[in-house]
Amino acid sequence: MKLAIHPKYISKKKDIAEIIENFDKSGTIFGDGKRNIIKVFSNSINVKSFKIPTLINKVVYRFFRKSKAQRSFEYAVKLLENNIGTPHPIAYSEFSTFLGLGKSFYISEHLHPDLTFRELVTIPDYPDHENILRQFTQFSFELHQKGIEFLDHSPGNTLIKKVSDTKYDFYLVDLNRMNFHNAMNFEQRMNNLKRLTYKAEMIAIMSDEYAKLSGKNYSEVYDKLLSYKNDFHRKLQRKRRIKKILKFSKN
């Protein structure tokens, strides 16, 4: 077993190793567990067990590319270095054989958010909705200004905590897919926001706030973001139709 621990938690190495070794028998399941399994320990430690890779990816992740667990850990460290919110990384662990990578785990502090971005999409009358959405857009603009392209920038992957009557903090999760640039151009920025919402009224508010921050014209931001969003959802619907057809043909 490979175990890499953040310096802040090095004194807890034995406890962390025990959590990983007993992952299957202890902890509380968090989320739906469809792809990866997430468990919470002592209400304060979050452990993500990644799905065992396919035979080809076992070799790829063992010899040619960093595992999802390692990338999650390293990207979390990099986000914190850039003053971007994410649950504090604790460790990552990998189990390998001569065939390649087997089980792998990413361990972080467990955050207790008030909501995720998803609630802003599904609950249009959520209290302080527009203010939260504008602050989230400011957060996304800060990411882009720092050259951080969060490839899984989707509704469930930003946790939100209320810190005062009008102020909110944002934390990124599901970190294994990121790009870091010296600078991001306008196209990259708008493309990065396309998965967040299908609602035109939310896109209008986000475009207004992003335009103010970037100095761009509102209509330019709105039209480009709407175009990327529409293209993304067309492809998503097409993919779902194909899956349904294939499932029907199997039956």
C-alpha cells in the first residue's frame, strides 16, 4: 500500500491507515455510490474509494499516469495554495499489483455545507438566491483569473457555506480533472461554465455579474455562455437517447 499524507496530518498516519484498511467494514456511506464509494468517518473525515480501473487503465494508472486519488490530493493542495476553497486534503492511498493499480482512496476533511450549487438550480426561490449566484460567479471568475480550469464544474461539485447574513464561501469537490493555465481566454472561460445550469434566467444573472468583473459586454457574455450551454445539452440529450435505444435493444 502506498500512503501519502499531508504534513498537517502526518501525526495521524496510523489512524489514517486503519481507516483505509477497514474501509469496507466501517464508516457511513455518503452519496449514491454509483461509480465511486464515499464514506464519512467520525463525522469529520471523508474517504473516497475510486472504482477499480479496467485492465488497460490499471496499467496506465500504475506506470504512465497519476491515479485519480493522487491527482485529487495534489490538486487540492494546489487549490489551497491559490486560496481557493476545497475540503482540506489529508492523504491518498493506492494498492497495486504486478497487473497495475487496484483500489485507490482520497481522504479529506468532511465539510458540512449549507447547500450545493444544485439547490440554486432546483429551488428557484431558495433564500438569497440571486446573491448566492452572483457570489458564485465571482468565485468562478477568480478561478479563471488564476488559470484554474475545473473540468467537472457541474452543479453537485461546489459546496456552499453561509458565513454571515449576506456572505458565502465556496468549496470545490471531485477534483481529479483539472487544468492549470498561465491564462484562460474568453472561450475557455465560457466553456467552463456550460454545465452548471440549463436555466436562462440563471445564465442571465451569471452573465451580468461576469461581464461586470471582466469588463466584457453583457450580451457578448450571455450569447457565448448560452451557446455553449445549448450545445452541451444537445449532446447530453443525444447521448441519453442513444443509451435508451441500446438499453431497449438489449431487452
